[in-house]
Amino acid sequence: MIKRFLIFHFLFIAVFQHCFGADSLTFTERIKKFAYHEMGTELNGDLFTKTMETDKPYIYLYISKPDKIQCPEGFGSFVYCNTDEDLAKRKSDTLCQLGYQTFCYKTYANSAAMLNQRYYMYAKESESFIIFHELMHNYIAQLELKIPYEFNEALCDVMGNYGTMHFFEANKELNISAAKNQLDRNENIYWCLNKYIDKINANPKKAVQLNQQCDRMIKTILTECNLFQNDRFNFAVNNAYLLKNEYYCKNYFLLKKVLLKQKSIKDFLEIIKSAPASANECQKYLLKYT
């Protein structure tokens, strides 16, 4: 009788711990815990523990000269407008009058570690991509890595895509094919941008026409994509920062090769920590690991 009681008692504790203990973490917390393990570090602060009571996106205005990435004096590479569409429009108009162009980028999570209500409408593979991507931004900042600007977003997307794949592979209840589909379609869009970057560089007089073609191709790809990908990539690229910044997508595939040659994300990040600050030198450095 006592033996049966003890067995029941320990089974009850195990079930209780499973339901209400460490395993009761929210899905976002589970991703963070896994990401920290994969990255070999924990980041400072309460990242992604707060939610904005709005479904409006955060707005960033990326700024450049019409023919190249060149920020206006007194501005960084972008202006953050929070969720204020009117402010973004005023800032954009002012910069255009000064001879600059702006690319309005909208997102539902940011490296300030705030989530948006719309985040919870996304599929699990998209939530995972967002957390891995934004944690990588925080990793770069916390460790004060000198990774060149041209590699920054590409690196975060590599982490978003392949961190998500690792997470889904380690959690068998998750739909690994959904994660794979998201990765494939993300990379199809990067490939599309690369294709038109090369065409525009070869024939800049046809830039407007080629930008429009690129826009149409991306919209075709997006018909097969999920809600997050449509939110992220469904913009007109006639003025797009991604097309002007040719390193963004090209460096994604370089970084992907480096990652896939390593045994783990942690090993990959050890290489990244020693990357030179110059874009050209960084490319040469990374090619040694492909």
C-alpha cells in the first residue's frame, strides 16, 4: 500500500512539474531558452517579456542617396518612428527634399525587446525566426562585435532561419516541414533580390524597370508564403534599401555556408566574434571557412 502511494506521489509530482514547472514556459520563453543554449550565452535584460498593446507595426525609415547607401549628416542608417505613421511620413518628406531616399520598413518585434500583438498571430516557425533574429541583434550589441554593417541583417537572418530549424528539430511536436517551407521561401526572396541586384549593377539605366520586375517576382513568391513573410516582404522595391544594399542578400549566402560547415551555432559565432570591421576584409575572412 505504501509502495503504491509513493509511486502515485512521485507520478503526481512529475506531472505537476511538467504542467506547472520548467516545462510550462511560454512558447517564446522556450525559444529564448533554446537560443541561449545554442548561442552559448545569456543576454542582459528582460528580452521579449513585454508586449505592446497594439497591432500596429514598428516603423523604421532607412535612408540613402538615390544611387548608394549614404546616410545624411546628423542621422544614423535609419530613423525609428515607433508606430507613428504620420511622423514617418513627415520625416520621409523632409529627407526627400534634401535629396535622400527612404525605405519604410515595418516590423512587429524589435531589438528593444518589445513584442507586438500581431506577433501572436504568426505561426510558431515565424515566432521562432523573429526571436532568433532579434536576439542576434542584442548579441552583437552586448558583445560589442565589430561586424560590418553590411553583414548585420544578413547574420540575423541566418540565425533566424537556422536557429528555427534547430529548435524545430529538437522539439518533435513542432512541424518541421513548416519551418523548412518558411526557410526555403525566405531564401527564394533573397535569391530574387540578388538576381536583380546583379542586373541593376550591370545596367543601371534600367534600374526602375528592373526594380518593378523584382517587385512582381517577390509578390508571386509571397502568394505561397505565411502571414509573417507577407508582413515583412510585401513592399514595393522600386526604392528599396535591400536592393541598394547589395551586401545584404549576398552576404546571407556566404554566412550560411560558414554556418553549415560548423558543428554548432556556438562554433559559428566564435568565428563571427573575430570578423574584421571592414566589409571587404570580412568577406575574405569568412571565405576561409566555407
